[in-house]
Amino acid sequence: MYTIVHAICGYFFLLLVVRVLSRRPGAQMTPFDFVIVFLIGGVIILATVGNDRSETNCTLGIIVIGLMHRMVSGLKVRFPRFGLWIDGVPLVALQDDQWQTEIMREMRLDDMDIMASARTKGIKSLDKIRYAILERNGAISIIKKEQ
């Protein structure tokens, strides 16, 4: 029973930590971000199975975490407000040549992150970008100015 309780607590703790740390997707995560996420996940699994090193206990902990993830995904679909709390809302980082510095500071983005995303879409200069939007999943959407 402790395994299930620890797995549920660990799942929500990891979800909170990832949500607070950053919105960056895998393509934009630094090696530091990956290390933190995997290290915290490993620590939570160790805390979940505790001193019981049995495969049954470990498997149960992983299954509970998987089921928690599935449940949270279902709740996000069923209750959109819950989804906003879990995933956040899209944020405008650049609008008509004006950096939204407050948003960028809070999301730990700099102009080079935006320009890197723009270059992947073939845009090489700031004056060709109308909007840069940090999406809920951490991706940066670039909307070109009308020519």
C-alpha cells in the first residue's frame, strides 16, 4: 500500500517540478534539464520502492505512475480548466518587434531561443517575425509578418 501512496505523491511532485522548472520541449532542453528530470524521476522511484528491492514492488510503483499519468491526461481532456492548470496557456514572447521581457524572464527564454526557432522555419531576421508564441507544450511558434 505504501508503494501506491508514494507513487501517487511522487507523480504529482515530479509533475509540479517539471511544470515549475521550464516549458522547454525535448528539442530545446539543455543536457542540464534532462539530467534534472531523469534524476528526480529516479529518486522518486527509489523513494517509492523504499527498502523493498523486490521486482514486484518496483513494477507496482511504475504501473501506478503510468496509471496516474493516464488519469491526469483524461482529466485534462474532460476538464479543460484542469488542463490549463497542468499545462499552462500559450504566451506571446514577441509581438510586432517588441520583446515581452516579463514573460521571457519568467519562462527563462532569451532572444536567441526565439531566433533559433525562427531559423528552423527559414526566417533569419527579427523584422520578419510578427509573433513568437511559447506554446503549452514548450514549442515556440513563429508567425511571419505579411509581405
